[in-house]
Amino acid sequence: MEKSWRLKLDRAEQHLQDLHAEVTKYAEGHHYKAVRIVAGPTCKQHVECWRYHLRITEQPDPLLGIISGDFLFDARSALDHMAAALVPPRRRSHSGFPIETEPIWTKVNRRYVVRDPNGRRRFKTKTTGMALGAVAVIKAVQPNNDPALAPVGGLALLSRLNNADKHRQFITYSAGLGDVEVRVTIRGQSMKIPLSQPVQGPPFISDGAEIAHFWLDRQGLLESEINVRVVGTPVIAIRVIESTRKEKWAGYMDIELLFETVVEHIRDGIFPYLEPFVWRPGV
Ligand SMILES: [Zn+2]
């Protein structure tokens, strides 16, 4: 088929548009509010103070997970279609676009750093029949070329998330709030107050996080006389690294941004370098 890899990627981009529509719909629904914290450990700084946390009142539609799965599948198979076009027809059923997250080709003192030869075997099976130049490109774009970024690199994530989806594991996504601003109105007097804790890294403040903490001179205020309003941009993030106790949200990325980056990388950073090596009879 004529440039089927490009058609597959176009299809992935269409899913991205559907995803964008879902995310926009969710954001417009304003499913969040500030809720006063009454239970839990009390503040040790003040005798009486006011603390509020962010509450996400409704999670995104599960359809979002389905669309994400479709996107991942088509983006991943765009790469496999590209690989199939690089080999002679008799090799097509064995071909594929390898994505290895371990540095399988790195050598120290002429020996491979990664002992396990399976990755190299898989890589060779998938690329047998390709022009040497094409294999060099595929090796160059492997996620392990930058070990520090390997677990979050676009291709590694694409491979991992697509595998998770195929095996019907959940792609964990979570709603939060970006560009957060908290406004407090006390007996009709409005003021903007600083967030009680910094935004937890990109991209957002998560459900349940404390967003306001203040103490007032005036005693005897009723809760009904105080209005705390939070505004921000709802963000839907996908878990890309398992959370640790220390950095609970470090492993989340904005789902749209992540997927757009993956598409761009494949379209502009991989295809143009492999297309000159598309197999032609008699060449
Ligand atoms: Zn306090």
C-alpha cells in the first residue's frame, strides 16, 4: 500500500483529535472545587485557621482510556508498517520496528553491557533485509541512547503503554489542575492568596492537595462568611513512572502533550530518515 505507515500515523492523529475533544469537554465541565479540611492532623502553627484542599468532583469519562488505547495502537503500528516497507516482501512477516529500552548495543571493552542476548536477537530478526542505513537510523532513535531519559522517552513510553493496553492493564490517568489561583472572599472582601504549597511539578496540582491555608485576625467568623474559590485549567495526566513515596506526582505527564510529542517524533524525526530506504525491486 502507498505509504501505509503515513496513513497509520494519520489515523493516530485522528484519535488525538477525539482525545482533545474529550479533554476539552471535561475541562469545560468545571469538575473541581475547594473544600475545607476539617478532619486529619491539625495545624500546629495557629490556634484557629482555615485550610482547604482541591477536590476533583468528577473523573474523566472512561472513553478517554479507550481513545488512548486506539491512539497507542495506531502510532505503534505506524512504526511497524514503516519497518515492513524497508524489507523485501519475503521478510515482511518477520519484520517490525524494534523498541528496546535497554542499551543493548552499548559495548565496554568490546563486550556488550547488557548480557541478555534476547534483545539483540529480536532486533536482528525484525531488521533483517533492511538497508544498513535504515538499521543505523533505527538504532539511533532507540530510547536507550539517552539512559537518563530512557524510561520517559517518547518511544519507550509508546511501547510500554501500548503493551499495557494490549494486555488490558489500566493506563493510569488522573485529573488535576494547572495554572491554579485561589481567591478568598471574607464578608464580601475579596483577596488573592498564595497557594499553600507549590504546584507539584509539571503539570499540576492533584486531587486532595492542600491549596489554601490562612489565619484571620477576626474571631467568630462563620464558615458561610468565607468563600474560597479555586480556578485553574483542568489537566488530564497519564502515569509514566510508578510513583515513589517521596515524589508522588513526578511520574505524570499531560496526556495530550505526551501523545502529540510522540506523533511529531515519528512524523518528523523518524519517517523522513527511513523513507529513502524503502525497499524497491531490483535496487
Ligand atoms: Zn494553620
